[in-house]
Amino acid sequence: MTRKILIAALGGVLAVFAGLSFYRSRHLAEPVVPGPGLTRVATLGDYFAPIKGTINDANVYILEGPEPGGTVLLLGGTHPEEPAGRLASWIFAENAAISQGRLIVILSANRSASTATRVGGAYPPDFTIPTAWGGQTFRMGDRWSNPLDQWPDPEVYLHYPSRQELAYVDIRNLNRAFPGRPDGTLTERTCHAITELIRREKVAIAIDFHEAELQYPVISTIVAHEKGADLAAAASMFISSLEGFSIGVENSPKALRGLSHREIGDATDAISLLLEAPEPFLDATRGRTDRELLLTGRDEFVVRAGRRGLLFEKIDEKGWPIDVRVGRHTSTVLQILEIWSGDHPDRAVVVTGVPRYTEVVEKGRGRSSRTPNRWTRPSSITSSRGKARFRSGRLLPAPGEPDDGQDDGQPQQDAQDQGGRLFARYRLVERGG
Ligand SMILES: [Zn+2]
């Protein structure tokens, strides 16, 4: 009897510690240093009210230039366990200065999935990237929305509106639920909100950041809707000759439903593109699945699989470091923007300040990030472009700087003159669940 009570008590203690660990991971704040181009932060719920207040009511960062032009959407975190995608979107939100047009950046397209982990996958809960102001920790996440937010899965998942039958678990996969269903599951409603955003903001190009295992044939490539085939082909050509790496082009298959590159292009006026970088962490033949593998992309078992001809991308002892994967994404987007803007001067999106592949690889993703001078908690900030409301972002005191009590929501006196630079003084926080 005593033994049973002891075992039960021990179980209780373990459950408390495990629960705390899950709670902390789900509520981990992921800071964002608003970059010079940022003029407004909306949330997905502003485009589709039923998402408001849910875990997937993600921040939408709107970066605007003084000259009117086109609008390009960057989607990070469609699959959070492909971290180069989230980090690349972070780089754009934190660094991009815009002289023409608009960039809209979502860092966590499926925030629910960023709070889950792969059952049986032994994934680390998070990983840390060094930055000039200390390490920044990001949730690792999983491919599918958290079952805490959407459950149970059906026996059969029929994609809406095509009615194509997909794997049942993919009803929680954001990249199998586009263009979305207004009265559907959380994942389908999130896709619908993103599609609504694309329509309402008249997005010209939607770019969805991903990574793939080396055993997957669609890798190191731009997957392009037919509307974007020429743009992707030109980008691939320029990248291969100018950026220091090669990237291919794949046509978005018409018969495969639910994917962003197919459905966004079909359902809206936007060109839809999806970028794949190599991530050995996802390979089934990988060895120890830890933070080091995630960040270095080095794994002797994946290398051995390559020697046996089982992979669609090369790999050696150097692996595929996170900086290389992130840099591929930033350079690919910059080339796409430059080609698009050259061909469409009235719908141009002209971006500076974002590090390209060689710079990201040389300096590391972290050091290219902006350094905040101070953290505070204003409810609104005035910039030279008018009022910017940070409705969903929570602002916190900066590391090493005491919360000096001036967090009264009042903008700095010189806000009008500083314009966009003002934002470097603040850190937004991507909330957890
Ligand atoms: Zn993916």
C-alpha cells in the first residue's frame, strides 16, 4: 500500500514538472525588434474575425515605403519545425527598409503548431540563436497544429473545396488546408484568414518559407504556381550566377490540393511561390535529434545515406548550417523582389537593409539583427508616417536595462523626426499560446 502511494506521489511530481515544462514552452515569448520599415502591426484576426483571440491570431507586420508600389507577403512558420523559414521572416521584419511598395511579414503562420512537438520524434522544445544582445530562444514546434487546439482528427480528411482525400492528420497541416474554409477547423480558418489578407491587401506575390529533408525530391527549389513560372525561372538563373548557391524551379502540380503554391495562386490574384531549403534534421535516417543537429545540419547517418544515393541533395561533413539555409531564403526573396520590381515599376517593392546569402553566412543570422536600445510598453507609437498601433504585441523591458517607469504609452518627443528608426527602440513580442 505504502509503495503504491509512493509511486503515485512520484508520478504526481513528474507530472507537475512535465506540465511546467510544457506550459513554459507554450507561453515562451519570442521577441521581435521592429525594423526601420515597420509602420503597423495588425493580426490575422483583423482579416477574419473568427480567428481573433485564438492561438493563431498571429501578428501581421506591415512594412511600408514612402513611394506607393506593390505588396509582397512573406509567410514564416507555416511548418514551424522548419526553422530557417521562421528565422528568414524574422530577418525581414527586423531589418528591411522599404523605399517603394509594401512588405507584409507573418512570422508564425501556424502559431499553434509552434507550440507542439513531434510525438516520438525526440525533438528539442526550442533552440537558441546568438544575437548582439544575447541569445534569442525560439520554439521548435511541429508540422501540425497542436492537438490541444484542434482535436480530434477525422477518419478521413476531405480538402475544402476540392474534396480531394488527404492524409487524415493533414487536417492540422497549414500547407494542406489552403485556401481555407471560413467555418472549418482552426487550421482551415487560419488558411482562410491568410487568403483574405492576400485579397484585401492586394498582394502581388505570396512567398511561403519551408525546409525539407534531403530524402524528399522537392528540395533546394522554388515551387511556383504557373502565374509565377517566369519570375521563378529568372530568379533561379540570377541566384545561380550571382548569389553563390544554386536553386531550382518546380512547377506547382495542379492535382495536389491544399498547398500554398497551388491554392493561393488559384484563389487570389497573387503569384504564389514556396521556397525549400535543405534540413537534415528532418531526415528519417538521422542520428541524435538535438539542437546541435538542428543548427549545424551535420549528421553522419544522413551523410551515409547520401553515399548510398538515397538523397536528392548533397551533404558532407560540413552539414547544412542554419545560416546557410536562412541565407538561401533571404537572397531568393531579394532576387524575386528585384526581378519583379524591374519588370513592374508601378508595382515595385524596393527593399534594402536585408542581408543576402553571403552576408548571413559570414556574420551569422544573429549578428545581422537589430539591437534594441530600450524596451518599454507603449500602447501606441507615433511615427512620421502616422500612428502605429501595437495591438497584439506585448512590449517588455530590455535586457540589462531597468524598466524605468516611463512605459506610459507616450511616444518619445523626437518621434516625428526619427520616423522609422524610432521602432528600433522597442521590442515586440510574439506571444505564445
Ligand atoms: Zn514545410
